[in-house]
Amino acid sequence: MSTVITTAVKTEPTTDTLTFGATGDSVAISGDSLNLNTLQDAGGNSIFVSDGSGTITSSAFGGSQKFISSQSASNSASLVFTSGIDSTYDVYRFTFIDMNPATDNQNFEFQVNAAGQSGYNESVTSLYYAATHFEDDSYSALAYDTGRDQASGTGYQCLFGGCGNGADEAGVGELYLFAPSNTTSIKYWYSSCQMYSGSNASDNSFSGGAFETTSAIDEISFRFASGNIVAGTVKMYGISKS
């Protein structure tokens, strides 16, 4: 076995491809650092793509996911996305990171606007259930919550309910919105969240439903039912079918 020691390896002037090994070979790269912005398979398909600053787009897990934008709260009434939701992607994923309310025992909610509309009051039919376990072990249950669902309602939809406002209390989770630009079907969504309640309980909530509009949805708003969002970040990603 030969060893080549150098500080740089460059490609031929007529190509940007640098090949290590032949088909079927196993190539080992020692050390703990491989610096590149695009990782591709043998067919030239991108597996991971970085923008050079740490934002990763991956197509390795059933569709290409791309970071679009984020909103961070600083005693904010709401966090809204009024751009970026369009026909570019088939699915939009929103992640909630450490959402902390100013007021104790608050529901974290969302609503949408159809294209050209305002007020965040689209008709929605939804379900909501949660698994709850109190810190003192006095109560645990998995139950459907009829107070946090809607039947063709136009209010904000609860994603997690009763979040505590302590400095160490918050809620996290994710929401998937499917085919928001489709103008034939109603718009489906579902969410999974985890939070610590104002009643000192761990609460894992699940909700889902459909906005009963065939118009495209292009805006979304997140808020607590009462009081501001002291801190927290909502990030938006786009996911393609392939």
C-alpha cells in the first residue's frame, strides 16, 4: 500500500469530478472532518446539501426537506409566516422550540389564511387528545379533549394546552400541513407536541384535522390563547414528494 501526502488535490481543468476508488471499492477516510457542501450518491443525486453556514437540506429520508425561514419570539403577541407557503413544496413542516407563555396555563394555537383572506379564521374540523402524567404521580391518563377540538369552527386550533409560564416550563412539537396550494381538495394537517403544564404535569398531545377550504393557504399564525409569547422559535421547512 502506498501513501500520498499532500495539502491539496485538484481535478482536471475540464471536469469538477474527483473520483476515489473504482466501483465496488471501499474507500476509508480517516480523521473526524470531511468538509463539503454537497454529498451525492453514485447517480449524482444529492443526499445532503449545506448552504455553507450549517443549514442542511436532506433528501435521504423520503423526500427533500429544505429550511425556509424561522420566527423567534421576544414577548411577541404572535409569530406569523406571510410568505414562503406556495406550490414549491408538497408538505410544510413547522417545528416549535421552547415556546414559553407570559400567562400561566395557556393553549398554544394556530390558524391560517386562504389566499387573499385575512383574520386567520378558516373553517376547521379537528380532533385533540393527550397523555398526561402529574409530577407527584397523583394522576395519569390518555384522554380525548372535547374542549380543544372544533367542528367547522373558525377559531384558533389548540396544538398543546395548559402550558406553564415558569422560566423552566415550555412546549415543543411539530405541525405538518399538506398540499396547501392545492385548489381542489381541503387542506389536511396533524401535529404532535410535548409540554410541561402549569399544573406541574408532563403532557404529550396529538391533534389533526382539515381546513375546509379548496382555496390555497398561504399564511399561518401561531400564538398563545392569552398573553404574549415570552420566548420560543418556530421554524418552517418545505418537503417535496421526491
